[in-house]
Amino acid sequence: MTRGLTWTRALADGPVDGAVPSVITADCTLNGDTARLVAVVPHQESPYHRARKGEVGLLEGLGIAEAVTAVLTEDARLPEDRRRPIVAVVDVPSQAYGRVEELAGIHHALATAVDAHARARTAGHPVISLIVGNALSGGLLAHGSQANQMLALDDPGVVIHAMHKRAAARVTMRTVEQLDELARRVPPLSYDVSDWAKLGLCDDLLRVEHADDPDEQDVRRVKDALAAAVQRARSGPRDLSNRLTSPDALRTRAASHRVREELSAQWR
């Protein structure tokens, strides 16, 4: 059982369901809110063989969009401060790399998922990412990166990066050992979740005792963190500006700030 499925079941109040077998949803009580959990999970019988291990492919992109849009539609008449939180439980090894996916337009399917998350966020739904396992490449971009708040387990089994390490080594024509050495000096190259948290993208790094098989105390700790993230999202900006203005971002992403300032000055 993958961490995405394990944590979705652990957090859920009741049954876990889904429009397609690889995209599951459930409800989760967070203080006074009923949040909708959405996760991508492996489906070994998928007709798309490149998307059988939890990758975000054609069906998954559209399934995420359908799950999120359903919440948007159902809550459209509610006051904005009562619209339900959406929690993206993230454990995705990548997007689905395949010839069929490219020909059929995986970029459209993933863009649909991104758009659904962004529309929910701007409509007043607190969108929270809970990264419990892998969060790699286009998988994270499609499912998780559009959240108001990004939370991650502080655990060696959590990997957040643009590429798998061996693929990054091939592309950069370095060895894995050389990449590890660089990562000790350049945080964006690191595969350690604690280094990722220093880049200003992480709103809470959660320590749990049993990341693979959470007990009651672990679940309570994560639910409390999710509830706090919902409150921060409700009172904070609906854009993603907090990722550049957080204390960590101001410290570790100074070059990004300078580039933006220069571009803004030239644009004016």
C-alpha cells in the first residue's frame, strides 16, 4: 500500500471513493470544517501502462479536475468563508511518461488539474497540499503545487524534486555521488525534505513517528496541522505570493527577488 492511500484512509472520516480507480476522494473533519481529500494512487489495471504506479497521467489529470470541480460546484452558493477546504494528499512519482500520453495531450489533462486547484483557491476554498511520499516533476505540478499552504512530513521517505536523482545525474552528466556533494552546498539540488523546506515553499514540516503506518497520535498531529493551515489559508492571500515573502524565501531566494525587481522595473 502506498503512503498516499495509507494517509488518505487514515485521515478519512468514512469511505474512500473516486471517479476513476486511480484518483480517490474522502471527507475529513478538521475542527469545524469538512475537508475533501484528493489523492492519486496506483492502479495496476490502468489501460495506460505508464500510469500504473501512481503517476499522474491522462485519466488522473482529468480525475483530479473532476474531483476538485465537484466541490467548487457544490459550494458555489455558500459564503466564501464557508467553502470547504481541499486537501491534496501527495504521493506521486512523476507525470506519466509515454508516447500515448504525449500524443493524446497529457499537457492538457495536467493543465486541467492545475486549473481546477487554482480556481478553487481563488474562489475561497483553502487548498492545502499534504506531501506524504514522493512529489516529483509534473506529478507535483499537477497535484499540489497550486495550494495556498504546502505541508510535508519530515521523513526520509518524502522526496520533493524536479527529477529522480539518477535521471538528474544523466542529464547533468554527473554521478549521483557528485550531485549529493553539490546538494550539501546548494539547497535547491538537495533531495532532503528539510532542505526543500528552507526554500520558502513549505508552510509546515510535520514530525510523525510512523510515516508508513500512522498511529492515532500521528493522525491527530497531522489533522491539527491541516486545521491550522486551513485557518492560515482563509486569512491569507489567495495568490501564491507568500512563497516569495516568507522568512525562508527572503533568506534563500534573494536572487529570485532581485530578478523580479529588475523585470518589474523594466516593465514599468
